[in-house]
Amino acid sequence: MRNAFAKTITALAKEDPRIVLLSGDIGNRMFDEFKGLFPDRFYNCGVAEANMTGVAAGLALSGFRPVTYTIAPFNTYRCFEQIRLDLCYHNLPVVVAGVGGGLAYAGLGATHHSCEDIACLRSLPNMRVLCPGDAVEVGLLLAQAVKGPGPSYLRLGKKNEPVVHQVQPALEIGKAILLREGADVMILNTGNTLPEAMGAAEILTGRGVSAGVASVHTVKPLDKEFLARSFASCRLVAVMEEHGSAGGLSGAVAEWLADHPGQKARLLRLNTGEHFVVACGDQRHARELCGLTATAAAAAIAKALG
Amino acid sequence: MPATTDTVAAMRAAAKEIRKQAVMMSHRSRAAHLGSALSCADVLAAAYWGVLRVDPKNPADPDRDRFILSKGHAASALFATLALRGFFPVEALADYAKPGCHMEEHPTPHSAPGVEAATGSLGHGLPIGCGMALGARIAGRHTRVFVLMSDGEQNEGSVWEAAMFAGGQKLTNLCAVIDFNRWQATGRSCEVLALEPLADKWRAFGWSVVEVDGHDVAALAKAMNGLPDPSGKPLAIVAHTVKGKGVSFMEDDNNWHYRAPSDDDLARALAELEGA
């Protein structure tokens, strides 16, 4: 996903002279082409995320379209108040891009995990929360996010994730993409577990369960129409995300459910739980610990369907 | 460029009016932070009557100079300044901090024309100012950016992140003014944290530093008009001030960080300011 980000932001900067890329001392070689083409529109802001976010606000207040880029937990929690006031209160067209969303940097430990970022960011007025499921969605979401009018959080994975979209989908911020129909269960996935969600549906289908998948790449604004359809047509809606149990997509869906009682489907939440993920090992291993693999998700869904 | 006699007179008159308005605003709305507003009235007067290239009739002119009141709690002084400078009618100040009024006790761009940034949480103005100064450089504009901070605000880490950024990027169109009145909310600013040597700190972060009497409008304007500094560095002005300046019974009394004047206080304060 990060390579798709670099490629897309470079292409967008060719068309829009207002785009300025700010990096928190990361991803340097990745942006070599950008820096070569636009040396006055790339700034390494150092390991100083609060200032980087304020600089982005100042640039946006001067007519630019800045993008801040660093590791997800540092570009969100560390500078949360700058995001809240400098970006959201002013409602500025700034993209906050976090690389290594969820457990992408599992092996680096909980300092580098971001399983609370969706909850934090979606609580902010004016903020859009975008969690692409693969590299194709990264490019499409970024191209729309830089257009504003307000701020966006773009939650990236790492690199070499499986590409789910073999053809370019019609993607619109705030509209879920239906990837496969399902009558028994609809898996609503946000972010980098999308291949696991697709795998889970495949396993369930093999067992005679009609399992659908949608990529809910936009957690905020939430696609309420799609939620209404899914809860009305299926027996189960399973929300899957590499995020804690509090306040992520499943939290947003649960809030919607509280406002819209009496649905046909019940809600199943598949996430990283309420604890820090504390164990050496890669992202696959961390997903196994959290029950976020295709196999584990399929088992949980089958059990919930009874 | 030395300020003309007329300019100095105008700056002095403006400072006096800003102070009178701030006292009345605090009295009317029972709003806090009057001492902080009085402390920086001369900086605002020098900036808006002797330094800034701004057009109240065209507040969004992309080439304008920018002034950010990073010590947003002195909002009353900023609103008074903008009104007196012609950005909006002075009569509108009567509604300051009243229910439904957009002029809240901390300023935002939706408060009134001329407010460049939402402030009130300390440590936000300088990073935003850095972005504006950088943006002007990228766009090839001659915009100068001024950020007024409090001395208590120097506690915030983001100030020093921005100081390093501006020093590193050599933002010669950026000026930080520190209202060094030696008080913060609950104590002496040099005792709460290790603030001194303040000027040396800014020098160490790659800035050119000037120290001035923060109530001498001519000296303030001269220092601010020193931008761009010939050294090729951003410019920090340490303005030595007195909190509550201009009203004898408020001067250097930190109770006026939160207290609002009574009817009696108001009459005495206005009489003193008028007679000054």
C-alpha cells in the first residue's frame, strides 16, 4: 500500500501544484521520484509530528493541499490535538496518512501498532476516516481525499499486501464497495484485512453458507444505506477490522444499530480485542492471536450463524 | 525603516484604545485574561499600525502579511485591534463573549474578519505560522508572518519543534514575538519551568534574537520591520512586558489573569488609561 501511496501522490502532484508532501522522517527513498520532480514541495519535518501537523495547517490556510506522512500511531495519537484543532476545527484540506495501520508493524511491538486510531479519528468533527483494503483502493481514496474540502485520515498498511481488486472499482468516499453478494452473512471489512475477509467468504461458501463481502473503505462518513440493506437482508453482519474492540468500524456500526433497532441481522464483531497485542512475531502471527485470519473468521461466523 | 512621528503617535493612540476596549470587554462579559490582553496591547498596536501589510477591506488578500495571536487567551485585545483597524465595526465588540456571538474568548477565523488562525490551546500558533511562512516561500510571495506567544506558552514542546523546523528551513519571513511578562496562569514563568535564559534558547535553535521593551511601540515596530533578518535566520523578539500594563492596580498582579473588573475597577481603569 505504501508504494501505491508514493506512486499516486507523485502522479497527483504533477497535476496539482498545490500538493505538498510532509514526511515525519520516514519513507525517504520511497519519495525519491517526488523529491526529484518537486524539490520545493517535499519537506522532511523530522520526528516532530505536532509541528508537522501545524505546518500542514499553515500551508492549507495559504492555499496548499498538504499531505502528512509517517507511521500511523505517531501521525495520530502523538499529534491528536493538532489534528483536532489545526485541521478539523479549521476544516482544512489536509490528508493525514498513517503507514503501518493496525498490526502491519506487528513485530515492532505495541509502540508501532495502531489499533485505536479509527476510534480516535472518527470522533473528530469534519474528519473523514479512510481505510483502504488494498493498493488499488489506496490510489483511488488518496486522489479523492486531496480534493478536500476538509481533512481526511488515510490508514495505510505496509507493503506487498494481496491486491483484491483485479479491475478498478468505482470508488466513492462514503460508499461501501460490494465485492460479493451473500444472503446469510455480509462481512463488512475495513482496511488491510480485506484479503482475509475474502478468504473467509470463500471458506464459508465451500461449506454451503452464502457469504458476502463489502469493503467499507470509509468508516466516516458511514455508508448508512449499505448498513440498512445488509442488516435487512442477511442473518448476520460480521464486521472485520485490524483494530481494537472499542470505537472502530464495529463501534460505528453498533452506534448505528442502537439508533435503528429491530434489524433482522445480528452483529458479530471481529477485531483485535481490548488488550495490547504483546508478542513477537509478524502480522500473520498477530492475526492468528486475534482471530483475524480467514480461517478463524470463517469459524467464528459459522458458529454465530449456528 | 524608522517609524515616522505620525506612525508612532498612531501606534500609541491605538494601544491606548485597545486597552480601553479590552477593559470594557472584560467588564461587560465577565471574561478572564484581561492582564494578558493589556500585556500585549503595544505589540498589537505596533504590528497593526506600524508593520503589517494588511488591507481591512480585503482581509483575504493572498499577499497580505499574517499575524497569529498564538496566546489566544488575549482574544479581547486582538478583536479590539481588528475593529479599531477597520476590519469590522467597533460597536460589534459590545457582543464579545456574549451568548450566540462568534467572538468567543479564544479567537477563530469564524469569529471576525482578520483572524488568521484558531488559537487558545497554547503551542499551536508557531507551527501554523511556520506553514504559512513556508507556503509563502513556495508560492514566491513576499508575505511576512508574525506569531505572538506568551512566556507560559514556551512550556509547550510543540513551540520548540516549530523553532527547530523554522531554524532548519531558514524561514527568514517568520517572526516570533514572545510577550515576556514573567507570569503564567498560576506562578512566575521563570519559576514554574526553567524558562531562562530565554533569548539564548531561541538563539540555540537557529534564530536571530532581539530583546526590546515590549511597551515601546517604536522599538517593537523597528524590531518587527527587521524582517527578513539579514542573518538569514527567522527572527525572535523577546518583548519584556508587564502583565496588566496601563492600569496601575492591575500591573504585575497575577490575580488579573482571571479576574474581571467591577464597575468601580472599570471607572478607575478607564480614567487612568484616558489620563495616560
